[in-house]
Amino acid sequence: MTIGLKASETDASYGLAEDLVSEVAVLIVGYRNSQDIVDCLLALSRATASPAFDIFICENGGDDAYHRLVDALISKGGPCLRGQSPGIAIDCNTNRFTDVERLVLRARSSNVWVACASDNLGYAGGINAWLRPLSAIPTWQAIWILNPDTQPTESALAALHQRAESGRKAMVGSTILDSLDADHVRFRGGLSWQKLAARDVAIGLGDLLNVSCNIAAIEDAMDSPSGASMYVTRWCIERIGMMDESYFLFYEDMDWGLRARHLGLGYAADSIVVHKRGTTTGSARGSSAIPVLSVYLQHRNCVRFVRRHFPWSVPLRIAVSLLYALRFLLQGAPNNSRAAIEGLVAGLRGEIGRPKERMAQ
């Protein structure tokens, strides 16, 4: 079964049919952050033998960034070696990549497919650009979406796989930490949507890592796995479809998780993933240093999200965005205060997709 595709869209398989994909396809979307991806793949190289996986990277940052990424991956001390060239020519009329190179991990037999996006496709677009050709390959049973600035521990994937299988879960989230030696948790599984506050909150934020937790209660509270680490089964994708690319960046993972909630969301406590947070979007920095584009898209897309899932709470979301704008102003970040308001207005007007004028600025 293909995943929401026309028959003609499955023709360009990038040589994948000749090298059947392993049980799990690891998907990573990068944007000019090659060192983050190198570190991520070095961590993946140490993963347990089962389940087997192959890696699929979409570089959204253009040709130069793509070539820098490939060079970094195969450099001395890098995680990869060059693999055999794809056996099938890429038809650029039926896909969204201008170039694809096949590498292999030095430490194991996993293939690493690195693709150059024809344009900045956004987060969901980068994921979907690989899901389309993958849908024609029958061997994989799940995808694992990782932020490029993550470093999973050795058993992180195995724990996700086990929870999905044992609990018949559609999506599964990890324990997210800010650093490997952190004593406190950043996420337990993922996010919960506060309806009366019209905002999402991280489940388990600030919990002591080594304190036992109620897995069932966490799974009951989850509305989406954290986008830093999302394990998604094939049968789930076949039922709910791909990510919504209209968000471009921010809230597409929350939207996808909420669409899958009725199928079952899971939490694998032993799946430990370190997330540096914000090396691509800048979202982990102080108020005045957060890029205005990130602020703009967060507030624009949240309006779209609540309109789709909780339309009665749009007035609440307007108030929340205005409060954020006031806080930015009081913290000495007037540009971000303005971006929050402009994003709010754009969301109310129904703007979707890549904000080309703002990105040009």
C-alpha cells in the first residue's frame, strides 16, 4: 500500500528497490548544520544491532550546504564511507531532490542516503520528500524522525521499537535530555495541549531523571511525541497520511501527533535522546537572540493549529500571543515582540507555507 501517492509518483525510487530498506528508516532534515548531523550519525553508529535501520537525510540549505554535509560525513573521523552509486537515475520531474548520494556507516552496514532538496522544503516537506519514494518499498515497518541536533543513546531505537510492538502504539516518544549528564528531564515522551491556555507543554519538564514515573499516565496525557524524536509506524502513516507541509516549520509535529492520538501514542522511558535544542531555529537562545522568523512562525502556525483542532480556543490563542509580545517587549526584544504580533495577524489571515518575503529578509 502506498502512502497517499499517485502511481506515477512512486516511479523514482532512487535505487532503493535494489537495496531493500531495513526495518526502520531514520529520517533527518538538516539546514546548513553539517556538524550536528555528523554527531548524530556517530551516535547512531553505536546503536544496538536490532532493529536494523537505514538513514535518509534531506538537506534544505542548498547545493553548497549539501556538498559540505557529504564532505563532512565522509571526512577522516566522520561516520560514513561512500557507497555504491544509485542504480536508478533520479527523475527531477517526479521528486523534490536535485541530487542524491548513497553512503554507508563505517561501523555497520546501514545505508545513508543524503539528498539535496530542490528548495527549502521546510521540516514536514523534508520528511515527506523521503516518505514518497519510501512508500514504494515494502520492507520498512516504521520511521524514526530525529532532529539533526540530537544524539540518541545506544538502546534508544530498540526501546522505541519494543514499546511500539508490545503496546501496539502508532507513535512513540523518547526521554529527551539537554545533555547526557543531565539530572532533569526535558520531555517525557512528548507534548500535551492545554486547552484552557491554548498552548502546548512539555510532559515531565524538570522531573528528576532517575525517579520512577507512571508510563500509563504519561501516555494518557500525550497529544504528540516530541518532534526531536518521533517513532512512527508504517500502519499509522497509511491511516492518517503524511505530515502537513502548510506549517513549514513549527507545529507540524504536534498536528501529526494529534491526528494519530486515537490510534495510540506511546512513551519509551528507556529511549534516551540528547537534544541540543535550537541549533537550527535558534529557539533555545535568550529572548533577544531568537530569530524573528522563528517567533513569527511559532505564532502564525499556532493559530492554524488551534483553528484546525480547537477552533473555539482561537480567542484564547490571540490573548496568549499578545502576552508573549508584551513579554518580549519587557525583556528588551522589540523585534521579536513585533514578529509575534505579525505572526498572529498572518495566522488569522490564513497564511500558510514558506513565508518567502520574511525568509528573504
